[in-house]
Amino acid sequence: MIPLLSRKTPLAWRQLMKERTRLLIAVAGIAFADILMFIQLGFESALFDAAIKPHRNLQADLVLINPQFQTLFSVKSFSRDRLYQTLGYEGVKSVNSVYIGTGQWRNPETRLDRAILIWGIDPVETAFKFPEVQENQESLKQLNQVLFDQMGRPEYGAVGDIFQERGKFETELNNKVIRVSGVFSNGASFAADGNVITSDSTFLQLFPERQRDRIEVGLITLHPDVDADKMRSQLTADLPNDVIVLTPEGFAQIEKQYWAEGTGIGFIFGLGVVVGFIVGIVIVYQILYSDVSEHLPEYATLKAMGYGDRYLLGVLLQEALFLAVLGYIPAFFLSFGLYQIAYAATMLPITMKLERAITVFILTVIMCSFSGAIAMQKLRTADPADVF
């Protein structure tokens, strides 16, 4: 019993190190559970980040949309007159309108068509914060000129590479010849595999059935000294209920809420995290239960020497925490590589975030601690009288 009670090394660590093979299996199991949680949370975060990236890059202090607007791939329009009404307020500096529609992009290499999100903007006024768009927006003043999202799905063709090699080149959009006059970087999302920005005049030619006075997004720029929240409240109170006034972040949250609550995607990713958590609990419990079973006489002796259940629970929890850290470290680094593979395959902005790393670590600690608490039930049966 002397080695078991040695103070030089924590008892929990000595217990784990006695069975190296079992320890490796436990670490691998916990790492697998952590990786599963990292992947699920990573995809969920990438889904939201990609879906709301264009919203957050709108150049505006306030945004005007249709109250039924839920997501970019199913847009709702409203009368542009509502946007012009806001110019009557003293704090409003300028307004700008944006058209949104889904068209068919023809791959310049394979000549295959694929759905793409088209943004129609006023080429004179700044609508997006993307530096590439602002630098090349002047070219959109000519009809049939577009800026292409080079971070979209590869099925659209290597448009960025072609543009770098040739400069401006032609292809087709909605069966009309257009010219790519520049590229920008937004990226694919679940709502759209790619994006194209063009002038409002070109947009209306691509969609001849659309009415000029019906827009999807109204951009409102305020004077520097105007409080956006107060102006939003004032506009909300005064304007008819066929439009709503939001901040760009509020606009982004509508899109995020749609994917989180309006579809099964958010639930599926959440379920994946729960499954990983449960798998981890089962693995750690089995390891700790086996450890307790094999060393039950030693634990019974400790109880006979006066060590209570609280002390023994502490030993198990220490083992659980050691396992949590040992399993988390390889999972954390392996997830970096898996994120890169996932990004290359899906073009979604899946990256490691500090918040996610902390969340998974906390879940790992809870998972292992809970398993240790369950395994403690086996220790309660350790009776010194039965052993001796």
C-alpha cells in the first residue's frame, strides 16, 4: 500500500499510469468525442458566419427590409418610396437601394449553369465594405459588367485565375452575355454557393420581369453625430408596417435565426455535439469503472484506514480531469487540420475560434467529471470486511 499512498506523485496519476494501454485508449476515445464536438460546432459557426457575411458588409447605419424577409435565397421586396421617405428626417444623410435575385451563372470553362446570388447596386453610391468592390465599382457604370465572388464554389469555374491571366473576360449570366470586370472575396454559404455584384441597371436587364421601384434592401446612412438606435426607433414608429428598420447586425441576425431555428440544420449540428458529449461520458466511465474494479481492494483498504467517500471521489475526479486534459490536447490540434480539409471541400469559413476552444474544453471537463461521479457508485460498494 505504500506506493499507492506515495505523496511524490498524485494518486490519480499513478492509477492511470499503471495501465498504459488503457490510458491510451481512453485518451483516444476522449479525443474522438472532442473532435466530433469541434467539427459540429465548427460547421455550425461556419454556417452562420458565411450566411451573414454580406449583411455585415453592407455600408449603412440602418437597413430597411420587408417584414417577411427571412433569408437571402428567398427574398421579399418593398416599395422604394419607403426608403425615400426617410430622407425627410434631419438625421438621415443619404439612402441607397439594393436588389437581390438568384440567377444562372455559366461556367466559362465547362459551359454548365449553376445558381448564383446576384446583387444589384447603384454604381455611384457605396453599398458594400468589401475593398475590392469599392475599388472596382466604377466599372459597373457600364452595362453588363459584374464583379465576381472568387471565394465561391469551384463549380463556377476558376474565375479568379482567369481574371488574373486575361483581365476582363466574357461569360453568360441568365443567358445574357456579361463581362467580369473585377473580383472580390465573400465566400460560399448555405444560402448561396457564390455571389455576383452588378449595377442596378444591369440587374434589371438580367431580370426583365422585376419592377424598378421594388427593392429588397434599403441602406440608410446617418450623419456622424446621430444616434442610430434613436433614429431607428423614430423611423419604426413613423413608417408603415410594410417595412421594418434594423441595424446591419440586426439584419444579419434575421438570417442567422432562420438557419438556426427555421431549418433542421441547427438542430442537426446541436445533436452532433450532444452525441459526442454522450460518447465521451461512456468512454470515460468505462475506463474509470474498470480502474475502480481492478483496484477495489486498495480502495477498500483506504476506507478501512479512515479515508471517506469524499476523498475517494476526489481521486476519481482527478483521474477524470487528467483524462480530460490528455484527450483535449490532441483533439484541439487535430481539429485545425480537419478544419482546413473541410474548408477546401466546402469553401465555408470554418476556423478555430477561442470561444469554441473554451466551450469544448469546458464540455470535456464536465463530461469527464460526470463520468467520475457515476463511477463513484462502484466505490461505495468497497467494503473492507468483504476484502479481508
